[in-house]
Amino acid sequence: AFTSKFHDPPDDSTGSPKSLKLVKEWLDTCIEEHPRCASFCGTRSLPLPTRVIDVGSATSNKDPVLLVSNGISAPYVALSHCWGDSMVAKTTSANYLQLQQGIPFQSLPRNFRDAVTITRSLGCRYLWIDALCIIQDSSDDWDMESSRMHLVYRNALLTIFAARSEDAEGGCFVTRNAALHRPTALTWKGTQQGEMFWRIRKNASQAKPHKGLLKASGPLYHRAWVLQEQGLSGRQVAYCAGTMFWSCISRESSEGFSVQLFQNVLVNTTQPEILFFRLKEDHPQRLRMYNFWYHMLAEYCRRDLKYVSDKLPAISALAEEMSHVLLDTYVAGLWRKNMFRGLLWHTARYRGRRLGPRVCPPRHFVAPSWSWASIDG
């Protein structure tokens, strides 16, 4: 149910010109050759988010600037990243006008600098970063922009995932031994024609089961907020500890290996395409969509959330998209037309022979007691 092929051997750095060129090739191939992706992803110029970072041209060495878009339409790239314990590079009411004059490139944390470099290499002028494009000390601006978050990631030409970085300074790019990421082709003679491919792992602990054929991993994917960014981004490039991963609706690729996905393969909890159905009351996909939501909630509740008060906001963008898909009313994490099933949630305290983390009601109101979101943990 899939086809595969090798790419050229990877380079010694994920930030090298060769590596940046590969990401550009992935994007160009998706735009030009993937009709399914063209139906769901941002290929045309859509209205920009309220604010974006203008990174300049591909050869620009000028400092980026914060741009108020005023409704203009253009392609843009989004960044998904870990903030860490402290984030000095952010937009506030005090520096808002100053950043519109220019943002000193070297003052930006590595995640942001690398994202600017990637965006420029793609020939794209605009970049969206939450810390810079939302006024962080304005609750009104935060409420307004968080309500539009589903559009930010859904309409992005590409989302960059700084997966390897635990904080803003970890960066996307890494120097590595490229030989460890080259696939090995072994000659095999059998009765049937065809090809077989192997990847040789250094140790068995590297082989972790997962639902996808190619799997991006890193500290970023421990964050609850990131789940909706994964679910809404039609095209993704993830910078992991030793390699890069590409994912779109039609293809998954890593450096050296590529897998073409077909309609009936990989119903992933973060597969964006499933969010673009429009279901009628009796549509056979309706049950599949509710199943998608509950599987996604199980993954969401396993992830880290710094503030308990964010439990519903951190998944609200996905819920907004799902409400249009299901034609259903979202009520505190559950769906009105599927409420009987939604109320059957339970905590998973026991994990094998060990107790899982303790779960308890939060100190302050987050959700009604009948909602899964009412439990802290």
C-alpha cells in the first residue's frame, strides 16, 4: 500500500546548503505533484495572520521586522517550538513599535534564527512565530489570536517543527555523523521480482513501535500544545536529534528514504487530511471522526501542559476545525451528538505493574466535573 525510494546520502549538518535544498525539493515536489495535498494545504496565497515576521528575500542579510499584515495575502511559514523556562525574545506592549522597525538577527534565540534561515532558503518572505506575532502581555490580543490559531497552522505553506530542542536556544540544525543516517541497500535474490530495503540500527532500543512508517521524535512532541499544531499542519518538516523528517498528506520522507502514502494507509492521530471532510448526519465517516477525536485526546492527555488553565485552550484550535467537520457542538471537550460516549472517559492510573502519575481535580475551575478536562493529570 505504499511505494518507497532512496534520496541522495545526507550531509553532515541539517543546516547545510544541501540539507536546505532537500527541504526545498520536498516542498516543491509536494506543491507540483501531490493533488491531494493541493486540495488541503496552503498552496495559494491566503490572508496572512494578523502579524508575521518579514524575513526578506532569500539572499537578504538585513534584520527581520515585525509586520502588521493588514489583510494582505501571501504564502508564509509557521514555527512550532519549545519556549523553555525563559523566553527573552517576545513581543510586548513596550517593544511592539520597536520590533516593527527591526529585530536584530543575532539577538534572536537559535530556534528563531534557524527558522528565518529555513524560510529564506524556501524563497518565502514571511514567518509566523507565536512569541513574536502575539503581544504576550496583552490578554485581549492573546484571546483574539488564540481563537485564530487553527487558521494559522492550517493555512501555512509549511510548518517547521524544532523537535530536537528543549528550549528556544536548542536550535533546529545539528551537526551529525551522516553515515549513521544513510540507508543500506542489500542485494536479495528470490523468486519474485522487486526490491527490499533495510536500515541498520546501532542498538535495539532505537527501534520503538509507532503508527507511522517514518517517525519524528524529540522533546517538542511531549508538549500538549503541539498536538494541534501537528494535526492542523498539512506540510511539516521536523528537525530531530540526528535527521530531518518531511510529512504531508501524500508522502513521508527522511533523509535517504521516502514513503508514498495512499488513501487507506496510516490513519494517524495527527493526520491532517481527516480534518477536511465535511460529514452529513448519516455519513459513514462520522464514527471514524469521533474515534479520531478520542484517540487524539488519549495522546493529548499524555503530554505535558505547564498551566492547567490551558487544558481546553491548548486543544481549542483542533476542536474548532472538528466542529465544522462533524457539524456538532463542542461542549467542554466533548461533543453534544456523541455525549453518551464522551462521558465514558476514565483515568489510567495503572500502567503495567507501576502506578502512573496521580490524577486529581485542579485547584481552580477548568471544566465541569463531567468532562475529562476537569482532571489534572
